[in-house]
Amino acid sequence: MCAAWKIGLSLLTIESTEMSSKQRDHHNVPLTALALAVSLALAAPAQAAEPGEEGNVVVVTGSRVSGRTVENSASPIDVLTQEDLANSGSDNLLGALVALVPSFNLPGQSPQPDLGSIVLGVQQRNLSPAYTLVLINGKRRNTTAVVSENGFAGSAAVDLGLIPTSAVDHVEVLRDGASALYGSSAIAGTVNVILKHNAQSGGVSVKGGSTFKGGGENGSIAVDKGVALGDSGFVSLFAQLSKQKPAIRSSPLNPNYLYYPAVKADGTLSTTLGANNSLPAGTTPNPKEASRDSAPWKNSGQKLDVRNASAGFNGEYDLSRELTVYSFGTYADRRTYSAQNFRSPYSIYSSTLARTNGWYAFYPDGFTPKESTSDHEAQLVAGLRGVLGGWNWDLSTNYGKDKVDVYTVDSANYALPASAGQTDFYIGQNAYSLWSNTLDLTRSVDTGWTAKPLNLSAGVEYSQEHSQLKPGEPNAYLGVIPGDGGSGSGGAQSLPGYLPRDASDTKRHSYSAYVGAGANITKEWFLDGGLRGEHYSDFGSSGAIGKLSTRYDFSPAFAIRGTASNGFHAPALQTVSFSNTSGRPNGLISSLVRPDSAAGIALGAVPLAPEKATGFTLGITGDISPQFNYAVDFYQTEVKHTLGTSASVGLDHTNADGQIRDASGAVLTPAQLAILQSYFTAAGLAIPQQGNGLTAHYFTDVGDVRSRGLDLTIDGKHRLGDGVLKWNFAANFNTSAFTRISGIPAKLQGLPNITTLSLTNQQSTLYLAPRDKQIFNLNYKSGAFFVNVVETRIGKLRRFWTNADNAALGLPTTGEWNAGKLWTTDLTLGWNLGHGFDAKVSAFNLFNERARRVPDISRTNASKAQYLYAFDISGPLGADLGTQYAATLNYKF
């Protein structure tokens, strides 16, 4: 336990040596904020914490009718307490939700490459991360500035990894559509984060941990303190600093796989190797192969090196009996490094541009470039609420911004001379801000015809959005475009800089209005409904958005509830305005163009429109006794006009045989070539010359997706001996399908190898999440001791494969395998040490469950020639991290 705390503290006090002094300067701000919060907390007078209350928890999510609880809600809601979050093992809300709620899934790194492996998106009910709305104290949280180009193409979700669990009082998770209540994005569900709002109590928590197999050291320190403002208000302060080091689990190389240039008979180095990096005729292995790193790829496992600092406050003050001013704010500063593919000495030497400019001599043993982000996110909310003429009113303004500076470090640009010595590059900046202003009204009216007063609600909202993409330094994109210092194979390795031609500065505004009403029509029958409309300055109206929820209690032990709703997801402003150009080692240039640009329209694109959704839930719930509760909810959500990427349209002149091919490598007929050349001319894109290539694609509507499933929750609480035993079982079962796939644009029909949605992309959309997931939690407290056990089962993970190499062996060339059916066990033991101190030790994945290895029959000859084995890293376990442990020491003021 002491060793783990030592690891945590040492990680928190040593800054990464990989940052330049220029990149390190901005870290002083959050660290100063953390120090200030700690000082205020320690200086404040110590008070005993108020005891928590048992029983029904009043929730504010999913309905504007006051007094609703988890037990009598018309929609399925989970409430995650501070204790739940602390026992999850995660320092941020992203990891906690995945660990605690079965309907949430965080895919592994392979579906989310590049920046998508740093800014992670979490699925709810096997739908896009962009379909889950996040609120802080009931106010909309801004999304990340980063647009996903892969994985969940075109999505820009809220970055839950920037919300520290130490700032949270509790979390309300609505597993139902709620666009009529909250507007865009509330399709799969809503996460409402309630910040700590204690008037006097507080504490400090220090945690450290690692993996038993090695690597993955992590640590955090968190502090919070409530300060009473006389008898009329309070302010809660909180801050957290955490670090996570990588845990590499890459497969060793096949001993016969070469990654140094072979030596020719005359002693010079060969620029070619045989098939699958085998030894070519007339050469001998490079002597360096004998002492090489047998596992040089460092991007499998927990590959992120993360430092995250955050601070915030939450407060309110009563100006009078009927007027309260409130405000809260959060700030997060995260620095992340993500290792990319290893550049072998042979790959450097075989590149004419790299060899000519001296990079082989600079990196004689190869190099692993790292993508790096410096992410700053802030939110500030201020408001007034009161009572006027019988109406409760709430007027607020809410500003949130995310700014992500992107770098590559330990890299190279082959278009530059190695003698210049530049290995770190500034790639550019993504920025997004949301400013929203809302007025919410509620009141209760005695109608005489309802069993309880009728709750009325109404509101209006006005929002402004601003998205920017700023180009990188010239050396980061030099050589990406042919004729600009290279043949298209330049640019910073792993992630070229954003080009000036892709820079954007886009704004839009929107306004909305809603009305709602709800009441118990009879003592047993509750009915709640709402209607909303929104209008955006760029694409127009959302149409009428409605929701109707009902519940009928036959007895305390049995009730039926259900909801019918429709919703929408406005295309993210970041997505609408995003374009990007990147190069490939063979000189092929890939362009993602804006759908509304001349290039996009010339290639068959149409401006993006909202994704529309319809959803239904139907469930039964009840309290068998005060100690036993259950809920079973069936759901279906269908999203029309789901966002994805179009097929790549292009001309490839990079082939040694001189034949011109399309983006998929198929040889073009003269007629097809003429059509594509005319499209590229109309698009304003340069027609590739001999030795170069160009492909283009865009975000588009790829079809309609339907998600169906069942959520089950059962929980109980019992006296056992001298203690209390609490347990809960939660499960999700789901299935997804495409109900429609969009047709090929008329301009692209007749061209070879053009599909709206490839089979691979369909499978990635439908099968990233397991078909089912179950979580069983057991907690026992007796005196100063407690034990918490969590058993998680990950169900079937369908994985499809295609392997043309099997044809020569008479083996199947396509197939399916199951990467799931995994069990993990988490164990936490805790003690109350007295005098405000408590401690706990935890083991996660106690029995060392491992991700499944990819079947050899599915692996290509190239894969088997390079690696001894491969893990499926797209599932919830990622790669083979194995058992992890942590120790935590808490002190309550």
C-alpha cells in the first residue's frame, strides 16, 4: 500500500521531460489553481461531514416535474454516488461510467486511431458518442473541439475524460431519449453531473497504482472544501491532479522479420527487402538484427502518457427569500502523448526522400513518433433563479470552450534535412466554443381534475457556436503537397501539420423554445409530455420534437412505465467546417473535403442535415420490499441519416507499372479516367501527375441505424451480522442493424469500387460494443471495515475477417469469431482509521483476464510474418494489461 502511494506521489511531482520549455509554460496555471484550492481547504475550519440520507433519491434529470425519484420515475435512471465513483477505479467520469453502467462501452484503440485514441468517445446503447448529451448541474456541457475522422466518423462528443470524479457529488444517467427536454444530442441518453455543493465539509485523497505485469503507473491527488457564506449560501472548491504512464503490451516480432536494410555483396545497403520483410537474394542480414529490439512497436496496450490537472467551484447565495444567485465553473488542462507506429530503419532507408535528407543516419535504429495534445477546457455558468407571479424562473448564461493544440514529438519530416535537427512539430489547433443563454419557467397548478397539481414548464434558449481550425507550422506540412519540398511523402511523420488551405473560422447561432406539462392524473397514473423546436442559422429547423412518458403503479411492487419520443442531432459545427489533407509514404495524398465546398459538391456531396431519431421504451419496475427493488426496460432507438464518410474517389499514379488506378487500386478504363479527371477539375483539385496520387472523401449520410435492447437492474439492502450488505445487478442486452443504406450519389454511379458503406465500416458501426454486459456489485460494511466486489461479464463481441491469403491454402477466406465472453473481478478492501482518515486497497481484474488473441486463420501472411501473435484491441479490455492495483488514502475535514 505504501509503495502504491509512493508511486502516485512521485508521478504527480515529476513533470514529463518530453515537453519543451515552450510547451511546459502553460502547466503553471492549473498547478497554481490546485495549490490555491489546497491552501484554502487546509486553512478553512474543520467541520464534521453531514451524514448522507438513505431512501429515495430525488432526481432532476428526465422530467421537469418536481419531486420525481429513481423509484417513481417514468424513465429509467441510474444514480451514481460519490462512493460508486470512488470504487470504480477511475479518476475521471469516462472510466467510471464504463465501469458502472452496462449500457456504456468504450471501444479499444483500433477503431479510434490518431487523435481519436486521445480524445475518447464513449458509446451508450451501442450508438455514436455524439448521441449522449452531458449536463453539468443541468446546464449543457460543450463538446470537444476534435472531430473524429475514423471510428465514429464526423462525431464531436463531450470529452468525459476531462471531468474529474473528485468534483462530483453524484451523477444521474438517463437511459432514454430527451431531445424534447434538452435539445440536440439527447438521443441515446443524458448524463447529468451534479457538482459537490457542501457548505462546510471537504477532504483530501491521494491514490497510487500500477499493473502487476509492469508499466501503467498512475497516481492522483484530489482536494475539495466547502465554505459557508454566512447563513445564506456556500461555495465548494475542488481540484485534482492525476497522471497515467503507458503499459506497453506489443507482440514480439517474428525472428525472421527484418527491419534493418539488408547488406549487398559489395557491402552497401539494399533499398529493398523481400516479401514481408524477408531477406532478398544476393544479400545478407544486417548485423544490427542480432541486437535489435524484439518488440519495437510501442502502441499496443495502455499507450497513453497522460497528465491531467483540473480545478473548479460551485456556489450559490440567497439574495432574498425569493431570489438566489448561483455560479459554477470548471477548468481542465490535459497533456497527452500517444505512441504511433514504429518507423523501422529499413522504412527510412527505402524512402528516397528520407535517405537523401540524412534521416537514416539521424535515426539508425528507427524511431517511434508520438502524437501529443495540449487540451484546455473551461466552462463558466452564472444565473439567477427566483419566484415571480407564482412561476419559478431560472435565467442563466453558460460559456464553454475547448482548445486543443496538437504536436508530434520524436518525429521527422523527410522533406527537411536531418541536419536541421527538428524532431518536434506543431501540427495546429482545434478550438470550439458554445455560449448559451436560457430562461426556464415552472409552476404547479391545482386543476381539480388531477390527483396532484399539474406541473407546467416552458423555456427559451439562444446559443452561439464558434469553431476554428488553425494551421500548423510550415515545417509540419512541408512536402505534403507535391512540388512543395517533396513528392507528397513529406509532412511530420504520424500526423502532418494542418495546411493553411484547410484552416477554417466558422460561426452559427440557434434559438429554441419548449413547453411541457406533467402530473398524476390519478394516484396511480402519471403522465408527462413536452414539445420543443429549434432553428439553426446554417441548416434551418429541427422540426417538432416531442416526448410523452407515462407510468401506472398497480402496487408498490409492480408498475408499468414507457416513453415515446423523437429527437435529433445537429451536425457539429466542427464537422460542418472540417477539412484535412494528409500525405502517404508512397506520395498518395488524401483529402477530406467539406460537403458544402466546391470540391465536395463536384464529387456528389450535399450539405449536412440533422440526424433524426425516434425512440421507445417500455418497462416494469417495483419495490418488492424496502430492501429489494427491480426494473426491466425494453428500448428501441432508430437514427435516420446517420453520419459517416463517403467512399474515397481518386486517381493513383504512384504504381511502378505506370497504370492509373482508382482509390482502391483497381485499374481505370480510359472512359472512367476521363470522368474522374473531369470531376477533379470541377472540384478545383490538382489532377495527379505521374508518380503521385490523390483521393478525396467527405462526411455524408450513410443510412439509418436501429438499436434495440433490454436494461435490467435489481438491487437490495440487508442487515447481515453487525453490518449492512448492499448489492445490485445491472445488465444490458442489445442488437443493432442498418435498416437503410444510402444510395451512391448519381455522379459516382458507374465508377468501379464505389460503395456508400463498406462491409468493414458497417461492422465497426454495429459490433464495437458487446451484445450483452452484466455487472454485479456486492458491498459489505461493518464497523470500520468494508469490502466491495464487482464482477463484470462482457458478452459476445462479433469480429469478422477477410483473408485472401487463405485461398492458396484451401482455407476459408472469410469468417467470424468471438472476442468476448470475458469475466473480470474487482476487489476493494477499506478501513476507517479514525481521526478523519480512511484507506483502501483495490485490485482490478483480479484474476488476470486477458483480451482474446486474434485467430491465426484470420491473419494475413504479412501479419504472421511480422508478429508472433496479435490481440484484439478493439474490445473493452483493450490489450493485455492484466491485473492492476491501487491504494488510496483519504482525509475528511
